[in-house]
Amino acid sequence: MRNKRITYVLLTLSAVFWGANFNAGQIAIQVMSPIQVAAWRFLIAGVCMFTIYLIKERPSWSTVKADLLIHVLMGVSGIFVMNILLFEGLQDTNALYTSLISSTSPFLTLLLSVLVLRERLIPRQMAGFVVSLIGVWLVLTNGSLLELESVSYGALYVLLAAFLWAIYGILGRKYIRSSSPLATTATTMLVGSICYLPFIAFQVNTVGSVSPVSAWMSVLFMSLFCTVLAYLWWNEGIAAIGVNRTSMFFNIVPISTLTISAFSGDKIQLFQIVGVLSVVTGIVLTIGTQETRTNSTT
């Protein structure tokens, strides 16, 4: 029981860190370019994660080589390109909007699993998707569902990033056969960090309300806490309590971003709160259904 409590605490912290990632990113992009932020985040995280993988699993070259091609594809699309789009979108929107749109990844993954993996979509899952979609659309249109002109290019970038993250998950489920979750995470992050090498730069914008020190601290926080620790704890949670129960903690991500935004002095409007609650409700409906179905077969 004590070990399970520790698992719950670590999963909660993972989700809180992922929510805080958007707030930290918003600080960093005021001093660095979006691609520079993504490059430093994953260069630091990729090296750390791959080192941990080598120490914990001591893989042979044959083990690494077995899924290398699919790991390269996942690293280029789901780490490199996805995070460029994410931080470009964050520059044009804000942390809460980016977090909410990114929260559509579980639903996009669900739809892709129906199309690619031939999984069945039951009515409650569809209802969860629709409820969350309404919440996201409410936020994107600033509370007016019909004002399409208020949807920014930044929001579309983030939505495309969420789609690429869903593809990352589907590629792993369909094609990864011999690699552990840690091996897949570490190798794809390393591939992404290698792709970012041409964009590594120390030059920053020193004019503005955010200091370079604050920006670098934000990048370190995103690298070590929002990436390395969060991914490690998330994988440990899956091993301890299963993928379905672990996925329920994803509900905390937009709530974390909303809370941090409020404490940071951002003005939170009613339609944004309604949007967050709609997304969380949709995730509960969708993942909760998967949990019930899994339990009924064991």
C-alpha cells in the first residue's frame, strides 16, 4: 500500500510538471527563439535519459539495433518536429491554450488507433471525445463557438503538434516489439536531440521583462523535471499500476497549467475554466471506459 501511495504521488508530480512545462516554456521563449528552447531542452534531457538507460539496462548493440529505424522515425517526428511546432504555437498563444490543445492527444491517439490498429470505438469514448472537443473549441474561440476568425495560427501549430504526438504513440504500439519503454523514450529523445544540434546557440534576447537567467532556469526545469523525471516516473507508474490507471493522472495536466497561470497573475476567464473542466471530463469518460473494459477481462 505504501509503495502504491508513492506511485500515486510520483504520477501526480509528473502531471503537475507537464502542466508547468507550458508555463516555463512561455517564460523561456521571451528570451530565446522557440526552436532554441526546444533544442536546449532535449539536448539536456536526451543525454540524461540515454545515460540512465545505459546504466539501468546495459543494452547491447543488437538490442539497440532491433528497433532503431522506427525509433529514428519516432524521434524525428514526435520529438524534433513536434516540439518545434509546440513552442512556435506557444509563442503565438499562451500556456493555458497550449496545454488545453495538447490535452487532445489522448483522443487523437484513440481515433488513430481505430483507423490504424483497428480498435473498436464505443459510444462512451466518442462522447468523451466530443465533450473535450467542445471544451478546446470554446477556449480557441475565446468563449464564442462560432467566431472562427479568433482561432490563431499558433493554435493550429499546437494542434498539429498534438497530432504528431498521437502518431508517436501509435508508431510505438504498432511497430515496437523488443524495446522497453525506457529504451524507446531514451532513444527517441537522443535522436531528437541530435536533430536539434544545428540549432544550439547561446545568444539570447537581453531586452525585455524576462531575464536570461530566468529563461535558462526555465529550460533546465523543463529538461530535468518536465522531461527526465516526469517520463521516468510515468513509466514506473505504468509498470506498477497499469497503463489505464496511470493515464487517469493525465487529467491533472491542464489543471496544473491553469493553477500556475492564475498564481502567475494571468487573468483567467470563466470560459477557460469551463474549457478545462470539459477536457478533464472527456479524458475521464474516454480513459475510464478503457479502465472498465480492461478490468472486466481480468
